[in-house]
Amino acid sequence: MDTTETDARDLYVADFERTAKSLPGFPELRKRAIERFASLGFPTGREEAWRFTDTTPLAEIAFKPAAGTANPNQFAGLANGALKALQITFVDGRFAPAFSSLELPKGVSVGSLGEDLKTAPKGEIPDNPFAALNLAFHRDGAAIRLADGVQLDRPIHVLYLSSLHGDPYVMHPRTTISLGEGARATVVKSFLGPSGGTYFMNTVTRVDLASGASLDLTKVQRESPQAFHIESLDVSTAGNAAFTHHSISLGARLARNDLNVRLEGEGAECSLFGLYEVAGQQHVDHHTSIDHVKPHGTSRELYKGVLDGRARAVFDGRIVVRPDAQKTNAVQTNKNLLLSKEALVHTKPQLEIFANDVKCKHGATIGQLDADVLFYLRSRGIGLVEARRLLIHAFASEIIDTVKADAVRSQIGGCMALFAGGA
């Protein structure tokens, strides 16, 4: 065991021992979670799931728990967007009611987890060290619940803002989403941070969908280029439920997304879309798992990446079809566009099929801008920068166009245009 890993472990254990009495709710569960983290430590390249993602830079920085004393006024321009949504805002992991708009219709509950942490989260102590760390330290986050049959006509916006601090700091927010039978909602989670901020956003999201429920969840990650972002997302669906997820990764020095969907009911549906753009020394990693448990399930997965500079990306997608999950229809695709000879992507789509009456396929591509098409555009009087921008936008639009919220779709398109212009 190397010294850096041991020191990092000791730091978090010491922080827990110092702050344990001030952490709200379920002390025994928190204690077991920090013990699990201490036994696991930060993952290394010796573990298959982390073979291409180096956590050493994260372990080398002495992050301190966020104090929650930032002035929310510095985010006034960010907090009041054009989403026209029910909004709950958190600054440095703490609820910021001044930037929240929660005029809720009947049957909808959206609130701060920090207001009621008497009930312990469901499930066992996670084997994921970052999820265990979150369980030990989390103080706040968003709790969203829809009663049976409720169908929202406006999205719910969960906004996580990170501020500039003198010292590196860490946050452990959680988001829980629960939809009753036949309920329908669109939720957008935004993670925003100013350039220059060195911090660690360690977040966990849990989703439970009852029979016939439908959730469209979009995550937009635009953290500081010096930040670290890790999320563990676990989804459970009942029969005929539908889950759609967009993962838009545009920031952070290192970003890791672990997404696990379990289709537990017959006829459940799942659609996963991802778009990541990284440049310079950025690194983004998506690990996804879709578990078909019952028959007549459907899943579609499409992730696209644009890489420039010495950026790195990882896609590790796994679809499991259980013996009872006959008549499953699953498609998994990962496509990558490399703008630099030094950019590198590791892609590993995989199927594990234990049923004999299914329709499943998967694939991956890695390529560069088409030189002939680029020449054609330039021969028509289009400059090089604009021609590259058009081709990159065309590549990304297949993902962008599936995002429901107009304001989010426009925001992503604008970021892609800036990225392409600087490529």
C-alpha cells in the first residue's frame, strides 16, 4: 500500500472523528460507512473498474469539509436561469432557499434532505469507496417525491453551485427521487463551479420508480477545470416504468460517473444518453450497467465523446440479461471523435446474456473529422474554424436533440460551439 493512499485515508477518517457529533442522523450507519471507506481506500489501477482512471491526483490533495459559509450572491447570474422550472438550489452542498422557487402543485414534494435526516438511507453499506464516503459525511441534498398519478408539466431543477475558496474543499450531497405509480416528471441536475476553484464534488443519486412511472433525468456537469467530480447513480424500476437519462459532461479535471440501472419489473424501459467534451489534461470516465431482470424489457444506450489536446475518456458499458428476462431488446453504442493525435479513449461495450430469446447488439467507434467533408466545406467558402464547428455540432446533435428542456438544450449547444471554436 503506498503512502499517498494511506495518508488520504487517514485524513478523511480524522475529519470524520472530528465532525461526527455534528453530522445529523444515524451515527452507527455513518460509522460503518467510514470504516468501509477506510478498508477500501481510494481505488487504484490494479482494479479492473479503475484501470484507466488514475485517482492519485485526487488522493494527493488535502480536501477539507466545505464550511457552507459562501455568499450565495456571487451566483445570482447562474441561479436565475431560463429553465422556467421548480428550482431547489444548494451552495457548497448546503440548501440556499434564497435561490429556490418551490411553489409546488398538490402531490409533489421537493425539499432539502438536511431538514429531515432522521431516517437512514435504504440499502447496505456500498462497496464503492466514494459512495461509502458520501454516506458517512452527507449533510444535505434534494429529496423529490411525486404521489401516484401526478404528472408535472414543468421540470424540477436541482442546482448545485460550488464557490471559490482559499483552500481545497469537499462536498457530499445526495439526491433522492421517488415517483409513485403512473407519475411523470422531468428533472434537471446542474453542477456549476467557477474557473479556478479546486474542490471535490462527491455526490450520490438514488431513483425509485413505481409501476408505470416515467422519469426524464438530465445531468449537466460544468465544474471548474481544477475540480474533481464523482457521482454514483442507482436506479430501480418497477413494471412498465420508463427511465431516461442524459449525462452531459463539460467540465472538471477528473470526472467519474457510475450509473447502475436495474429493470426489476416486466416491460420496463431505459434510455441512457451521454455527451462528453474534454480538452487539455481533462479526464472523463463513464461506467454504466443496465440489468434486465424481467421479460419484455427495452434499453437503448448511446454515448458520444469529443476529445482534444491530451484529454482522456473512458466508456465501460455493461448490459446484463438475466435468465428470466426473455424478449429483451437492448442496444448499446459508444462513438468518439478525436480532434488531436494525443487524445485517447478507452471504450469497452459489453453484453452478458443468460436468456435465449432476446435481441441485443453493441458497438463502438473512434475516428477523426472527415478530411473530405472538411475540404468540401472549405471549398464552398466556409473557414476552417467554422467548418470544424459544423462537423462537431453535427456529431453531437444526435444527443443534444434528445434533451427535453429547451434552455438546457440551448446551453449545451452553446458550450459545444465554444469548444469547437477553440479546437
